[in-house]
Amino acid sequence: MFGIHDLPLFILSGLLLNIMPGPDSLLIMTRSATQGWRAGVAAAFGIGTGTLVHIFAAALGLSAVLATSATAFTVVKLLGAAYILWMAVGLLRSRKAEGRAAAPVLPALPYRKIFAQGFLTNVLNPKVAVFFLAFVPQFIDADAPNKALAFIILGCIFNFNGMLWCSALALTTAKASERIKLNPTVSLWLNRVTGGLFVWLGVKLALSKQH
């Protein structure tokens, strides 16, 4: 249907790719652990919205520019890396609040700002655009009557499955955080380790090549 083939394989591959850790997962887990599952879900919805931008851009051929233009790829890549590093600074600067039993202070954000964090983290990553151009067409017939429509359908299936995974990650992280009361010093260093991972991801994105 719609020129799509091997749909079960596409769904399975997409789920496995969504489970792989990255800046999106780290953002969801950090916000869920510090502000609860609703904050994690807000980040997940932002990530899903960013993914939709990539899906429709790729379907319309706009993402091909990122795949062929070194300048465009570099500009978007550096913007994305800068934003990830900016979030890393916030995590690395977290401090333990006053009092022996106090938890480390990671500034609480309104859900709309967490949504924006998720959106920008995803939409400013050119690797996502290149991924869709490389992965999705493998499941579309060469003689499909409407390749753009088939691309959008597959992209939305991928995004829906990704949202399910991200929401489950937010819920499980928040529940684990409620049940496991970590020593404030340990929690503080977990925030800093996460910040360090964001630094690594930001630098990795900044140094990534187009192909």
C-alpha cells in the first residue's frame, strides 16, 4: 500500500534506532528525574515535533540540501552543537541546595520551555535529516505512485513509535527517581556526568562530517 514494503521490518528497525541513547534520551531522563514525568513528556513532545519538521522537510526535498551542501550542513551542525553545549553548561553548573538532605538544584523550567529544548535539540541536528534521507527510502518502492506521501507515512510511523518510547522513558525515569532516593551528593554528580555527556555529544556533533 502506498508503495511501502517490508513495513514490519521498518517498524522493528525504527524501534531499535529510537532505543539507542543520544541527546534526546538524556534530555528526557534529566527533566523527568528532576521535575517529574510531565516534564519528560514535554521534552518528548518537543522532540517529536522536531522530528516532524525533518520528516516533512525531507519529503519535500529540503533536507537534500543538507546532504549535498557542505556549508548548509556545517551551519546547522554548529548551531545544534552550540545549543547542546549550552544545555550542558546548565547541568554542569547545578549546585547542591542548603541543608544536608537537600537535593541538587537544577533550575525548574516551564513545560513550554522544556518543549522548546526538545524541539531545538532535535531540529538543529542535521544528522536526523540525513538519517531520514538514508533510511526511509529503503522501504519505498521505486515505482511508488506518490513517493512523498509514502515517505511522510513512514516518517510518521517512525515518529509515533519514537514518541511511545520517549514517553515510556519519561515515566520510568520519574518513577525510578521517586523510589530511589539518592544521596544529594550522588544526585549532584549524576547531573554533572549528564552534563559531561552533553559536552561530548555537542563536540561530536560539531566535529561530525557530512558523509
